Amino acid sequence: MHQAGASVPKPITQFENILVMEFIGERGEKAPLLKEVNLSIDEYHEIFKNLIEDVRKIYQVARLVHGDLSEYNVMIWKGRHYIIDVSQAVKVSHPNANEFLIRDLRNIRKFFTDIVGLEVPSLENLYNYVVGNANELEEI
Ligand SMILES: Nc1ncnc2c1ncn2[C@@H]1O[C@H](COP(=O)(O)OP(=O)(O)O)[C@@H](O)[C@H]1O
Ligand SMILES: [Mg+2]
């Protein structure tokens, strides 16, 4: 995901099922989750757009689906989002990849509409944009 250009903690080293990665935060104090921050509507809007761009890169370039994407698995640090908790990610060739992608998009969409109060593109448009069936997001 990092190589695909998505905003994730930088991987440092890996041994068997252990991945050591960049710490998001400072002096041992972790950055807050998307769920925990209080941002302006414009900042939320920017984060929403950047998150969708990342889901698209993760799908089209890394050929992966996160599989547990929500406001609990996105950290916010210095105005930037970091997608975390990727151990359950699947390849786009996985038989359930489509279902997981739709669930990821639905979770993210629900947070930004119901909790933040943002107007966002339809689930269908988000899906088509991520998988490359649509070249742009609906303007909201
Ligand atoms: N790279 C990181 N830097 C700082 N804190 C992190 C990092 N990755 C995870 N965390 C913190 O640890 C918590 C748990 O990590 P996560 O990967 O979401 O595992 P799980 O949800 O399975 O327990 C996150 O909610 C976050 O607060
Ligand atoms: Mg988590």
C-alpha cells in the first residue's frame, strides 16, 4: 500500500507475521483516530477525498482491498490521514474482495454522512471510481 502511494505508516521491517512500521504520533503518544478528532467541515471533506483516492490506489495499484476500513482504522496526524490495521487485507482476486470493498466504502460513507454531516457521492459512484469504471467522483 505504501509503494502504491497510499498514506499508510511506512513499513520498516517484517519477520514472519510481524510488521514493524512507522509510529504515527510523537514521544510515544499515538495520534488520534478519525473517530476521535474534531475537524472543520472543510478538513473532513479533504480527508474524505484523500481517503477515497487511497482506496483507489490500494485497489488499482496495490491490487488489494483493506477489508476493515472505518473511522476506527484511520489515524489523523498533522492534518493528514493514515490508514492502519491492514492485516486482514485481501487481494482483489479474493472471492469476497468485492463484498469487502463495498463494506469498506459503506463504512467510510456512513461515518462522513451520518456522523460528520458531509454530502458525499453515492456508494455506487464511489465503487465505480475505486475500481476504475468511473473516471471521476460525483461533484457534491
Ligand atoms: N503505526 C501506528 N502508530 C501509532 N499508533 C498505532 C499505529 N498502528 C496502530 N496504532 C494504534 O493501535 C491501535 C490498534 O491498532 P490496529 O492496527 O487498529 O489493531 P486492532 O484494531 O486490530 O487492535 C489503533 O487504534 C491505533 O490507536
Ligand atoms: Mg483497528
